[in-house]
Amino acid sequence: MDVECPSCHALHWDAERLVKSSATNPKFGTCCKSGNVQLPMLQKPPVELERLFDGRDHDSRHFLENIRSYNAAFAFVSLGLKVQPHNNPELPKTGPRQFKIKRELWHAMGSLLPEVGKNPVYAQLYIVAPETALEQRLANNAQHSGGTGLNQTVMQTISDCLSRNN
């Protein structure tokens, strides 16, 4: 990505240019439609979330090292995939985890209430008391981060920010 959109300054590959543009005057349709779409600047995040992203203390470093797990802990739905490399030669056997989506994408979204005898997950955790939801998210993710689980202080920070700002 080394070609900048002259309108919004987003980076693109040269092959993404619109057909009716040139290398000296590139135009792109995937970012701002050549200046026709203008988005407001992002609001500054809450101070507590900014601190989690700065990497300066133990909690912040733990958050950044496990950011995908924290994201999953607060997700509303799950995206499932049955990997069958012997049936799909396009899936790499080494390197970064990736997969190609063909045709339709579905999210695994269960009922709003958990099944009898099962703990709440995903969206179900947003309709219980915040303290209960936090405890359950920690329990649901106890295997993450090398078996030590996610950091309770970090989870509380994220939970509090979500409650205050949404």
C-alpha cells in the first residue's frame, strides 16, 4: 500500500485505482469515493482505554498481547469455522491463521437466554448484572493467556467503559 488517496489520504495499492484515473492523478472508490464521502473525525477514546493501548504498564502490555481474546470476551456473536485442510487445499498449513469466505457468512447466534444448565455467553452476557457478566466472561476465558486467563482489572476497565459510553 503505497498510493495515497488525494482526497482522504487513505493508503491503497496502485491496482485499486478506478479505471478512469491515472498514476499521476489516482482516484479510488473504496475509501471516500473520490472525496464524495466525508466522515467526521473519530472521538477521542475514554482515558482508561487509551491507557490500555499505550503499552506502558503490565495491564496494558497484557491487553495488547491478548487483544483478540479480550475482543472475543466482549463479542455479541461467534463466528465458527470447521477447518478441513484435506478437503480444501487453499487453506495454508503453516503461517498466520487465515481462511477464505466463500458464498455466505453466518454468525453463530444462540437464543437470548442460555440453555438450562449452561452458562451465558456472547449477547446473553449483556442482559445480566454487570458484576455477573464480568465473572462469567472471566470464567469463559480462563484458558486464554497461557492458561492464566484474562486479567480481571483489564476486564473491569473495559466493562466499565462500555457501561459508561454505550
